[in-house]
Amino acid sequence: ESYMAKLFKHVDATQEQYVQELREWVAVQSVSAFAERRHDMIRMAEMAAERVRSLGGVAELAGVGNLTTPDGEVVQLPPVVLGTFGDDPAKPTVMAYGHLDVQPARKDDGWDSDPYVLTEKDGKLYGRGVSDNKAPVLAWLNSIEAFRSIGQPLPVNLRLVFESLEEVGSMGLAELLARRRHTFLRDVEHMCVSDSEWLSVGVPALSYGLRGNCYFFAEVLCCVTGTNKDLHSETYGGSVHEALGDQI
């Protein structure tokens, strides 16, 4: 019996365990768009790091610095999980990327169930972050678990990069990876970004490029020369320079 056949048997036998762990991850409201959920983003990173360690890997919670908000508040950004499995020079080294943060979700947005409670319906699992991107992250970890369970060494060295700010522009990630290019990333030959979609249930897709984002904050101050007065739109609208035109 091939080791691949053994792997598939193990995955089938362990499915309930995999679903339960996904349920626990979905329950963490790691919404990166909301500063008040920063503790959940940090918690999610800690859970992922602990899972890496439980599988025999080395996990680091790497800091990516602070963020100064438009109102001047300085907040610490959630860490990036850097996981290491294997250091065999005879094997290729693959870096796998995923993210642990999610978009906001409320039941009154149109969900049939609580978005943070994993729900099965018609053989499908529903919950915020199931496909984007917690289940794909867990798929990497569950694959490692399956290899370990059947006593089969991994065919490659793995470097895992799991961030918590993808949904808001991956702040600090590029700088972190640049700093680690001669250490954590030094032997990486291939990279897999497991954060895309299949064309359909039975048709996988290999994505080779994605568009980026550009975020910025702009403030235009419009006032009468020599003063700092707020002018009423009903009285002065149309007769003084409008800041809105500058912003557009």
C-alpha cells in the first residue's frame, strides 16, 4: 500500500477532529478591520503557533511593529507566525503563505446562521473565514499531522508564514520578510499562496497573479485666509473654495 493511500485513509478517519479544530478557529473573531478585535487577532496567531509546535515544528511570533492611527493613537500590530518544519539540505524548501484574519460579518448581513459558529448544511460547512483563509491554513497543518501519524517524513522542508493583517493590506509583512531573507527564507526555492479559489467544486485553479491594494489617508483643511473658522455650508457654500473638490 502506498503512503499516499495511507494518508487518504488517515484523513478520512480523522475528519471529525479536523472539523472540530476548524470550528474552534472560526469562533475567534479575528477581524483585522476593527481595532477592538486586536486581542482576537493575537489569540488566533497564538493558536496557530501552538499548533505548529504540537506537530513538532518551530514557531515564532514575529513582531511587525506599530501603527499610528489618523487620530494619533499608536497600536501594536498582531504578530506573524513563522513556522519551520525540516532543515534537510537534500530536500527542496517550500514556503506556504496563509492568513488568519477575516472580514467583518454579522448575521443580519444575510447569513442564515451565526457567522462565528461553524454550521453544516447540505454537506457544506459555513462560517466566517472557512474558505478565506482559516481552512486552507489548517489544511497545511493537517497535512503535516497526517504525515506524522503514518510515520512518513515530509518530502520537503516547510516554511510557514501566517499573518493576521491580510484583509487590511498586510502591514509590515513585506518588511519582515525582507529582514528574514537571509535567515528564515534563505533556502526557500518555491512558494505556495493558498488564498485563492477553485473555478468550481471539481475544477481546481492555479493562480499565478493577483492585483494589489493601495491604502492612504488624506486630510484637506479649508479655511478663510488668516483665520481658522468653520464656515456654514448654507451661507458660504459655493462662494468659497470647497475642500471636497480637492479631495476628488
